[in-house]
Amino acid sequence: MKNWFYIFVGVLFVSMLFISSRYFKGSGNSSVGLTKAKEFKISSEKSSQIKKVYVVPGRQVKAGEMLVELTSNQLEMDIDKLTNKIAVLKSEQMEKSKLTESKIAFVRAEYGISIEKLDTEIEQIKSESSLNQKLAKEFGSTDAVSSAADENPMQVKMKSLEQQKAKQRQAMEIKIQDILQESKTDQSLLINQIRLQERELEFLDEERKKLSKFASSDGVVENVFVKEGEQVNAFTALLSVHPLRPTMVVGYMVGRKLSMPAIGASVTVSSYDHRSVWITGNVIGYGSVTELPEILQKSTAVKAFGREIFIEIPPQNDFATGEKVLIR
């Protein structure tokens, strides 16, 4: 009877070794694990109102797809105020530009009248001088000498008028330059104010765009915590999305002590049932010795334990979440 008992214990021990080597692969440089995908929650950055919810729990979404559209009354009011303020500043800029043109036109007209009078006087003197020269020629040399003597005051007067005309033009240009300089200063101040307000408006527009939430990657909507028309506070969770593909692997180093890959080391993760499906991941940390999940126990009465190893894998992979994998 004792021999049968020892035989039974021996068979059980051999069976345990077979099961461990067959199902856990806890020897050499390999171990088993499960793929994981951590859900991520999408929250509002500021107090806002739910304008529209585009998804429901269980809905599969693609990267870039709109999930929730939010609005903020305070933000909309700030945007409207800035928009109106910019419009008023631009209108003021245009009006001041037109006013400058009007001032310059008035100065040109004002000085133009004086210059025109001087031109008329100069033309009259020129006409008189021309007439005197003709008369001098007609009446001979004696009269010509007398005419020449009479011309000197006219020439002096004409020269004086030309000088007055030049001074009037110079004064007009100085006044126009003063107007232009004053206008340039005003325009510069308005332009700076407009640019400042436009930058602030761009910032508010970006804030408004951020209110709407989009899927950052392909996934499945797990929960929606809000409804349309609801007012939410800042940092309120709106919905949770479960990635379509796993992003990490939790492995279990089973059996005799294995060589421990360093943090950051590359490992190969392959499907336990389809070895042609594999990807390269990086070790990001180690956990404690714990009991293997039920799916890795293979319904054996003897519970297996192993040390956790955490591996990050690229989101572009062909694994399913919760799939059993082999780590080498």
C-alpha cells in the first residue's frame, strides 16, 4: 500500500513538472504573461456645458473622431467682447487714416490759395515786363534805356514773390509732415493694440477648440459620465475609452530563478497560440511575487506563482487585450 502511495506522489510530481514546463514556460529565458490596455478618462479642463455627446458606451471610435462637444458661456462672452473691441479699433484706425487724408487735403487747399495768388501776381509782373520790352523796341534805343531802368523794380518784386512762394510751399510740406508723423504715431499705437487683442483672441479660440474632445487613438468607449445640456465643473470626467489594442504586457517569471533583464531592455513578445504574431517591447519595471491569473493556471489544482514583469509595447500591434503571450 505504501508503495502505491509513493508511486502516486511521484506521478503527481512528474505531472506538475510537465504542466509547468508545458504551460508556463517558466524556464530558460522565457516566461508567460497577459496583454493589458489601461483605459483613459477624458476630462474637461474648465467649467463648461455639454453641448453634444457623439458616442455611447460600446461604440468603437477612431483616432481624431469627436467624442464630446462642450461650450462655455463665459468663454463665448469673452470672445465676443474681444471680437467687438478689435472691430472698433480697426474702425478707429480707418477713420483716423481718412482724417489724416482730409487734414492734408485741407492744408494743401489752404496754402494752395496763397500760392495761387502769388502765381497770379508773378504772371502779371511778367506780362507787364514783356509789354515794356515790346514798347522799348518800338520806340528806339533811348526809350529802351529808360525801359531797362524801369524793369529793375519789377524784377526785384518778382524775385520777392518767388521767394514767398517757395516759403509757402516749404511751410505747407512741414505742416503735412507734422500731420503724417502724428498720424503714424496714432496708427502705430492702434496697430499694437489690435495685435495684442488678436493674440488674446487666438488664445481664447484655442481654449474653445480644446473644449471639444477627440479620440487620441483607436478604441472602444467604455463609459459616458455626462449627458447633453449638463453643466460640469473643471476636471470633471466626461467619458472613458478603452484602447483597441493593448499597450503593455504583465509577465510572470515562473519556476526556478530566471535571468532578470535590465530595465529598458528589449524583449520579444509573441502570441502563445500563434507564434508568428510577435512584437518587440521594453521592460519598464518589476513587481512582486504573486499568484498567476486564472487564465494562466490552466485549471490545475496546484497554484503557480511568479514575479511580475511589466513590458511596454507599441500600440500598433495585432494582439487582443487579455491575450496570453510568451515573453523571451
